[in-house]
Amino acid sequence: MRLRLKGGRVLDPANGENGVASGTVRDIEIEDGRIVAATDRKADAEYDLGGAVVMAGGIDLHSHIAGGKMNLARLLMQEDRRAFPEMPGNFCGCGGGRAVPTAHATGCRYAELGYTTVFEPAMVGANARGAHLEMADIPNLDTGAYLVLGNDDYFQRLLAAGAGQEQVNAYVGWMIEATQAFAIKIVNPGGINAFKFNARKMDLDEANPHYAVTPRKVLTTLIRAVTELGLPHPIHLHGCNLGVPGNDETTLATILATEGRRLHLTHLQFHSYGTEGDKRFSSSAARIAEMVNANPNISVDVGQVMFGQTITASADYMSQYRNRGLASPKKSIGMDIELDAACGVVPFEYKDKSFVNALQWAIGLELFLLVEDPWRIFLTTDHPNGGPFTTYPHLIRLLMDRDFRNAQLATLNKAAQAHTLLAQIKREYSLEEVAILTRAAPARILGLKDKGHLGPGAVADIAVHTEDADREAMFSTTRMVFKNGRLIVKDGVVVELAQGTTHVARPEFDRSVDKDMQRWFDEAVGLKSKHFRIADGELRHGAGPTILKCEGVAS
Amino acid sequence: MTGVSLKPRAPFEARVDLSGLTPEVTGPLSLRELEHREVPCGGRSLKLAELFFVEGAPDGVLLVEIGDARLDGVGAGMTRGELIVDGTVGAFAGRGMSGGVLRIGGDAGDFLGSEMSGGRIELAGNAGAHAGAAGSGARRGLSGGVLQIGGHAGPRAAERQRGGLITIAGDAGEGLATGMIAGTVSVGGTIGPLAGRGMKRGTIFVNAVPELPAGFIDTGAHELVALRLIARRVPELSAMLSGWTHARRIVGDTLMGGQGEVLAGV
Amino acid sequence: MAEVQTIHDVACGFCGLGCDDLTVEVEGRQVRATAPVCPEAARLLRRLDTADPMARVAGEVNSQADAAKAAHHILAAARAPLIGGLGVDMAGAGAAVDLAIRFGGVLDHYASEGLFRNYAAAQRTGWLSTTLAEVRNRCDVLLVVGDDPSATWGRLFERLFPATPLFAGANRRVIFLGGAPGEKASAQLAGANVVHHATTDAVAALEALGSLTAGRRPPGGSFGGIDADTLAGLAEELRNAHYAVVTWNAADLGDGDLVAERATALVDTLNVTTRAGVFPLGGRDNIIGVNQLLLWRLGYPLRTAVRGQTSSHDGTLFATEAALADADVLVWISAFRPEPPPDFGGKIIALAHPETVFDKEPDVFIPVGTPGVDHAGTVFRMDSIVSLPLGALRVATLPSVAEAVRRIAEG
Amino acid sequence: MILNGVEIRDTFAEAFPMVGTRLIVTADTPEWALIAGRTTTGFATSVIGCGCEAGIERTLTPEETPDGRPGVSLLIFAMDFGSLKKVVPLRLGQCVLTCPTTACYAGIEGGKRVPLAKTIRYFADGHQISKKIGDKRFWRLPVMEGEFVCDEDTGSVEGVGGGNFLILARSRGEALKAAEAAVAAMVQVPGIILPFPGGVVRSGSKVGSKYKGLFASSNDAYCPTLRGTVPSQLPDEVGSVLEIVIDGVSFEAVAEATRVGITAVCAIGAEGGVVAIDAGNYGGNLGPFHFKLREIMQNGAGETA
């Protein structure tokens, strides 16, 4: 099967191509689902792009799309489901929802925005099988999941017992393989565990009440583990003290704690709060952006807050319990999970007239605009925690259009306006930068060599947008989206469902750990370790995962 | 005749859900558009004209001629206008309604006026279970408006009621006003066991003291000015309260720290 | 004679407790479980070397293919199908949802009553819950409301009270509020400090306990038949616990919804100063897994109707009993056990356990294999977090529900 | 203009905007309603020293009250809404809540809301009970005697304060008699109160004083004992002057009361010792409401400046 996309302006920052700037058009050729060098062979199908902007399919490296907490969110917020049913039509899954869309709706709405790969950033090991079953029902997207680690009692025990790094590495490798994960996520390092022992807060150097292990130790040990195991993605960190004013100091200390090793700070917006002003809540975006700029080992995604009703779901039960009183509507779920992690689900409405919410919005945008290197910052709302992913086109316009941004700012809570320097920031993102943020850079930080670009060999996941000065309009509708070379969206509407794959990482590790894992599961967890492990055939309705073999750097 | 009338072509073979098909929605539509509007029926969705003869002139009034116990969601989500049913309706009549008037000539199924926040429902006959209550998963029952039941009400009427007024001319079933948060409910007839269980606030007017859960405390009979005020201000309660100067006041559910009350005329 | 093959670490999908350490002997077509196994699992795993029944259409023996065709015809003409029973593994659940999307119909599991009683709390206010391994290792005070759950979950207390928990310490406390612990429970709880308080009204007792825990002494001398001072003592114990857990079986309690609400409120109060969680019991025949799948596929839990590309949910109207009153076709799916369909006047398509004894011959009977016996599958445990892979114990001669449903859809 | 021998001077009463509200206070008996009304409107002659001006508008029959008991209707006026919101709950809490058998209801529907039970409900220490009927909420406060029933709030109006006229008579006795007749007639007019003692003020004032810090002082131009020593408005035959001050919910109500009052005084006429009707003003520059006496007496209505 050979396809030819004719006459598009190719925007492919990974390969240094910018057809939008140069005004040149060219064809893209696809053979059996991959992009190939141009030939003069006859194509089975040709699509005339008429100078439209062609980019690789979007990649979201942090969006909660599957797993037990999303189902708890669905259960709790039936209002969201009822208010946003999927539109009837040939590709209706009879589901719906906006903050927590059903699997089918997630795949379709993402595809309609030109996204073709999305990573679930908080898969709890105990729930991994369920998360994979759910991801298998998401059409049109390739997925993958980051395993939540660091709060589990096995790991805490290892550290408390002074286990060597090799032992930790073996454990991490075993867990990655057993749960079919792609990367390691740390959520509130050690804090979730400490909450089970009734600690209500946890700073970077505070000792766990039971194990006496500090978050710093959790973090540095796991950073070393993923480095030595050769996982492509660095530790994906949801740091300490999420949402707590004054957590800016923790965030800065966390960056310093890496001592130059790679670290990804996720939803940084929620970790950039100072305590200045009458309300003891202020923006530390400038300080933190400066630190990020100065430390090339750090990458971040923002977790932009978008106004409106959403629901927050996180493994960070400690923080979610703290925020429980702010729930709107007033209901929430919390759960301690299997000596492993936890979760907290709290519905939330971000209000533009609220000082705190408006300032959160501004802090997110400040981070976007003050972090200089577009290859180290990624466009996220931490869906659905800061807002649903369907708000991305609006967010892109906020980044690309200063007048629009300032007009929005002028409508917000007055006190918040006075507390942000956003109005003075002149920067506007270029289309190329947006393509880096949403395609090229995530592919690079995830180590996905055949994604996020349009060079020969790349997976033919392609989004075609008709250029429009109104960037929100432009990114709201795709002219065409191809998944593995198949046209799945035309003129903004799904025209075919494609089955995606699930990316997993497979590091080498010392398999002698298996014996200890068996004993742990038998005695402590009360489940056989072999039943905890997920077989390849359990993924994607039997199709199995797409495996990225990792070469460890440790001997 | 003014308004649109829907006359069933035949008794329904499956449950039909009219939720959202309210006078303000039908008003702007032409008869033809109305006829083509799809409504869920059993496991399918059918055009309105396949189920009903659709006649009249669209405006603020909707008339359902000949009710059917399988006709669910009549007037659900109504915000204004008038909806009249000549006969009986199924479940969820007037659910989530916030304005307008819904008149039902016959009986109603379960969850009549559940989660209603305004407007008025006048039911001539008996209501099923959960009248004026919170539907599955909903946090609050009726929170405003008036729900008048001419006959009896089934179990768990007024469950989690949050405000507004429910009057039951006949008997009330078991678990009346369970978990009531606020509001007023009156019962002309007898009351089933466990009324007011877990009640936080709110008032239940009764003619005779029913059997109440353990957390209710009888404070004795009192001369209450509020009775005279309510009798005059609330026409729906005048007949019941106009003779009352004193009432037995039973407070509960104290087991849950509640401060609701059952007021029985003496 | 076939030789006896002993299989260890067999996972069990019946009661929802998720035991996965069973030993099973397989001899040709015969299957029998040996210890450790509860009587219920032993009964449901047991297979004799008998021939599978054939599919039947209107009582006449038929091929699977023709039976599927007949079922397709019935469904194509159906006005209001109910897809009930739903005792299926995850693949079967997915197929059942596909069937509902294709032909319309209400989806419910036959054991969903308890689930929806719990949702009175979980959906309305949310709750703070916990899972098996946490109870097993952390819980130092366990409050069991209602009757002894060991009758339904034969190994519950064995699983919750291991010899050496990580954190709970030696003197773990179990308070039975309701029925007395039976022999089995007492044996499994030999190492724990067990007390029993009979109550005439578990809701009232829980309400008083909740008030006392919150520091309010409600007026009155006894609640639900338990002396106020006794309850005050229990409240003190709960408040002093490091990790208190409240458990109940809503399906078994007349006021299960109120028990769930009161237990939730009690745990909310406890968490202000210490840690606690609810641990609701349930989960029979993968109900939790089916419910999970519905949530991610349709956005609604069980008791959801699919019709004309929309779905809507209602915990009352679309409950099996209510929905049957208006259904014209019942698709009865029960792969885990020979559970017969409920009394129903309309047409019945039964995708059922081969040993099912029908009161009335279904219009179409398609015998299906059992997940974890005849074919592999996945089921969820009662806590909705952990799921288990079930393996095949013998060569399947019957289709799985997923296969049978696919054939029906194809016609 | 001369009516029954009484000169209606060609002048006007100058009045100011005030914000006011009406309370309906009921009780088991008319006597207790009146006691509550008098106490609540006591010490409320002038905003200058009392914070508000208040009075009993009229008594109400059981048929006229929300709870079917006898009652009184009270009007309370203050210079601005902020003060009104302060003084009303204060008087409600001290004088109605405390008074046996009373209940208190809103007497005005529209306008900005003045808190009633909204503020004083906290007296019930958590035992207060609210009930909402339609969009109106009332509260029940347990008290030793039973329950105090009180509306959540009441409405308010932009009214008129300081409407007035002066009765110039030959003698004190004749002035007082004429003033009594005026008051008796004026209290029948709805929407007004006469805040001074018995509806009459004998110490009418002018703006300003020779003493620092005093805003008002004796109206020397009308003091008969100063005639000749200061520029006087009093002809020789006038021996005594009394003023009637009117606060009302509207310009029309005050104008009507003025008309009714002057008419009553004129009915007594020169024969009864009344010489002239005058009015207090400050040259028309301070208050926006001007009640021109002659126009009022001619047309039965006035006009605003």
C-alpha cells in the first residue's frame, strides 16, 4: 500500500524542515504505514493537501487516559458523562464525557485534534492489568504507561534496609517488565506511603514515619535506577507538596538534588507557588523557569490550568486528601492501594474569578513563556487535572497570540492580574515551536525514534492542518489525520477507527530478584507474583506491545 | 386547542423515554420536525411519529393524551411552560425540573420530581417510590418548587430532600424523608416506618405521630407562631395547618446530630 | 485413563476475593480442587468426565452455528432486550457491550444489588477506601458490619489475617457488629482479639458509633440494642487505631445503602485524626470487572441501557428485575456457575454454564465454557483495583462467551 | 394664599433622601404589638443623635398580618443604606426579639435587602431553623417563651426625610391644639411617620452653630422670645411655633401628609389662633425634595426640584 500526500507545507522540526517559513511545498510518501523517501512509483491513493501544514501526529506525554482512578472519576462524576454524550454517527461508541471521556471518546477526540500517541502517566502496578485492558479499548492512539514507583512498601523496605543500587535496579526492571510499563513515574516521593502511616505532609528531606526514608533518597535512587537500566525516558516526577504555597523551594531543591542527572518534572505549574502577598500565594514561575533554563538535564511539562469544570485524579492521595474540602461538586474518593500506591479523585471547578485559580492559569502560561528551550517543555494540562485535553487548541492560541492572551488575562480576577507579570511577556510561540512542543520534543524525551517526525522510516502518523490566523480554530479542526498511514480523520471528523499499539520498555535486569518478588507477593501482598505479571498477549486484545529494548549503562 | 398534543398510536411495547421533550423544546419546532424527533424506546430509538399522533400548534403547552405507565421522563428537565398528561406516567416524570407546571391526571411511577429544583408538579393519583427523592448517584432530592401528590406515595419519598415542598395527601411509604437535608414535606394519611432516618434538617408535617427511628426526641406540644405563618403563606398547607395552633415537636435524627423535626398537630 | 495432572497456584474467579493459590487436579476432562480451596470454589471448579450438552433451539438440539443464527434473528426483531446475568470474564463483558451497541438493550449483572447499595455512598459523597493487601498488613481494628461474611467468602479472614502482617502488630482487633462469627471465621481469626456485639439495627448502631467517634454523645442509653457505653468504648478503640477498616456486605443487608453511607461517614471522621478505610465486600462472578468495563466503554456503571447510539444509566429503572418487566428478550449470560435465568415471559437466549437447569426451556441455549476452567480470561477482584488472569485447566470444547457472542452478532 | 384665615406662606419645605424600611411586628395581643412597636421606634427622633428616625406607621388587624395576629407596621429611616443595615438588626435584637410573643416580618418586598433574622439568627446558637417558601426565607429561633419567628430580611426604599411645616399660632396652647389636630389627621396617611415626640417638634433647628462642632442649633428666626433681637420670621401676633416633621417612603406620601396636616390646621383656622403655615428650608441648595406649600394646598401635590 502506497500513499502520497501532495503539496503540503511540511513542518518537521526534528529534521530541520520548516515549509511554513520557507513557503515550499512537497509530497510525503507512505508505504505500508511508514514514511519513505519520495519515489515516482504509482500510489494507491493520493491526497491533495493544497499547501496545508503537515506535521507528525501529536504526542501527549502526560495525560490520564486509563486506569482505576479514571474509572473512579467516571463513577463519581456521572454529571460529566451525561452532559457530554458522544455524537451519534458511524463512529459513535455510545459513551462520552469531557473531563473523563470514555476510552472510545478519548481516542476519537484526540485523533480529531491531530494526536496519535498518548501516554498514561500514572499506572499503579496493582492496577496495571486493568489499565492495559482499558488502553486496549482506546482507538486511534498508540499508548504507553508510566509505572508509579517509590511509595511501594517493597521499595521503601529496600531503601530502609540499605539495599544496594543493583538490588533496586533489579526490582525496578522486574516491575517495568511485569507491568508492561514504559517509564517510571514517582508521585509525591514517599509521601503516599507516609500518608498510610498518618503523615499529612512530606518535604524533600523529611523522613518517612515508618521507614525513615526521605523523598530525596527515593528520587535519587530511582533516577540512578532508570539511568542504569537505560530506560529512554528519565524519571517522570510529580514532586513533593503539590499545590502547597511555598512549594517553589521544594521544586528548586529537587532540581538541585538531581546533581545533573536527567529528570522530568511533570505538571510544573502545580509546583511553582510562592507565599508572597496578602494571600500568601504567589507566582514563582520566573524563579523556576530560570532554574530550568540553567539546567539542561531538566525537562518539564506544564499542567496548564484551564477554567471550567473538571475532575482531578492522582495517585497523590496525601495531596488529594488535603484538597478534599475544595471539591466541587462536594464529593471525593480516596483509596490506599495494595502496599503499592494510592489514589485520590476530587472534582474541581477552576474559576476565572477566583484569585488562586486565575493565578494558577497565569503561572502556567508564565512557565510556558519563560522556559526558553522548546525541546525541554511540553504542552499538557495534566488532563484532566488542570483541564480536559480538548482545551489544547485554546491553549495553543494563548501561547501564540499575545493580544488574545492579554485580552483573556484582563477578564480574570483583578488581584490575580496584579500578581502576574504575564502581561509584560512579549513572547509568542511560532508554529514551529508548537510543533516541537507537541511532537518532536516529546518523541525525543520518550526515546521514540520513529515518531514525532516525518523523515523516512517514521511511523506514518500525520496531522494536516489548514493554516488559519486564528490558531485556536486552526488546531481545533484537522483537515486530515493519518494513523499508520490510514486516513482516520477527515475535516475534523473521525472517518475510520484504527487499533493503536502500546509502547513498553524492556530493560535487562538481574532475574534473581524474581525469587524475592515471589516471597514478597506470597507473604505480604497475598497474591502470586506470577499473577501480578502481565503477559505480552494480554495487551491490545492479544496483539501484544511494541517493545523498546533498553540497553543498560550499568555493567 | 392550543399547544401540541401527543396521542399514543397504541400501548407502548417498550419503555419510552420523553426526557428533554419539554414544552420549551417542542415550542419552537414545527409539527414535522417534532414528528421526526427521535426518542428512546426499549433498545432502539424511534421517531416520535412512530409512537404518537402529533397534533396541534407548537407553543408553550404540551399535552399528552392517554398516559402510559411505560412513558418515562415526562417533563424531565422542564424549565417553563405547561405539560399536561391526561393519564398515568412512568418513572422520572418531572425529574430535574426547574420551572413550569406539570399536571398528571393519573398515577406516576418511581422518582416523580426527583432532583427537581423549581416549578410545580400536580399529581392526581398515587406516586411510586422515591417521589421527590435523589435519583441513583444524585446527592440531593427535590431542592425547590412544589410537588403535590393527590394520592399515596411509595417508599423513600423525599429522600435527601434539600428544600421546596412536597405534599402527600394520602399515605407515605417506608423511609419517608430518609437523609432529608432541608425542606418541607406533609403527609395527610399514615406514614410507614423509619421516617426521617438520618434527617439533618427540614420539617415533616403529620396529622398523627408515626413510628420514628430511635434518634428522634419528643420535645412535647408547643404553641408555634410558625404554624400560623405557614398556614397563611403556603396555600398548599393551609387546609392541613389552619386548625393547628399547637404541635407536637419531635426532633431528629439526633443519632446523626440532625436537627430536623416532625410536627404533629394537636 | 488419563493421568492426573496437579496444577498449583490456580486463580479463582468466583466470589471476588481473588484467591490464586488453589491446587487443582486435572484428569482428562475431570477437574477437582484440593486444598487450599473454599467449599464454594471446590463445588464450582468440579468437572466430571461428561459430554458437554449441545446447543438447543426451542428445545431441539442444534449446532452452535445454527443456535447463533437463531439468537441473531431473535435479537434483530427484539424491541427491548435485557442482557443480564453477565457472569463473564473481561473478554465476554466486552462482547456483551458490543452486543448491546449492536442490538440495543439494558446491561445488568445478576449480583448488582449490593454494588448499587454501596453506590449510595460511593457516588453521592465519595468514600475513603482500601484494598486487600492494605487491610491484610495495616488494619489493627476491623469492624465487620452485618452477618459473618465467611459464608460467602470462605477464606476472607484467612486472607485478611496472615500470621505475620507487616505493620498491624500482634494484637489485631476484630469487632463483629451484627451476626456472631461462625466456626470458620473464629478459626481463621484465632490469632486476633475478636468481640461480637449483636444488634437489632446495624444502621442505628453505626450512626451512634459515628457520632461518638466525632465526639458527640447522642441522647439515649442504647442504640440498635447496644449499650451506649459499649459503643463509646468501640468509638475510642476506633479513634485510637492506626488503621481502622470497616467492612460489610451490602447485598446481604436490607438497609445496605444506609450501612454504606454510615460506614463511609464513620471512616471520614476517623481520617481527620488517624487513618482508616472502607472495604466493601462483593465481587461475585466478575461483577466488578464487568462494571469497570462498562465505565470505560460507556461511561456508566451496570444498569445501563444502550439504545440508538446513546446510553443512559439508572440504578433503579435498569435493574434486572425492573427492566425484565418491560423487556421482550432476555439474553442470559452466566459462564461461572449454573445460575438459571429469572422467571421471564419473553424470549430467552441463554449463554449459560452447561449444567444450568432451566425452569423453562430457553428459546436458544448455547452452553459456554467457564473462564478459569475451560479457557483463559481475566477477572477483577472485589476491590476494583486488582485483576487476575485465569488460566485454562483443560481443553475447551465449548466456546467462551466472547466467541459465542461474536457468532451471534455475525448471525 | 389664605385658607380659613391662615396664611400659607409662599415657601417650601426642603427634604432629603433617606433610605427606609418597613417591619411588620405581630404579637398575641394588640397591646404587646404596640409595646414592641413603641420600644423599637423609641429614641429615634432624629438621625443626628439617634442613628435613625423611626415610628409606628399604623396598627394592623389580624387579617392584615402574615401570621394572623394583631400587629404594627413600623418605618425606620436612615441617612444611607449602610446605617440602615446596622440599626435595624440592632433594634430588632434589642426590642422585638426580647418582647413577649412577638414575631417580625418584612414590610417591603423590593429594593436592597436589609437583614433581619439573617443577622440575629445566631442568637439561637445553632438551634435556629430556617424555612424557605417560594423565594422567601424565614427563621425560627428557640427562646425561653417558645419560638421567635422572623423573616430573613426585608426590602428597602429610597424615601424622603425631613418633610415639614411650621404652625405659627398666637399662643402655645393654640399651637399645640393645632399640631395635635394635624398629627391626628396625618397618621392616617400610609407610608409616613412623624418621628418626633407625639409627632411634634418644638425645637426646630437651623443649620450650623456659632459653636464649633455643632451642626444644628436653635431656629432663632422662629423663636418668639428672640423677636427683634435676631432677623425674625414671626409677626408680632405669633406667640408660639410648632413644627411637624415627616419621613415617608416616597415624595408623594410626604406631600400627601403635608397636605392633610395643613388642611387639618387650617380647619381650626384663624379662629382657633392659627396665624400662618410656614416651612423649614435651607434655600433649596441642600435637599433635592421641595414641598411647595401653596402648590400642595392648591393641587394636592408638589414637585421635586
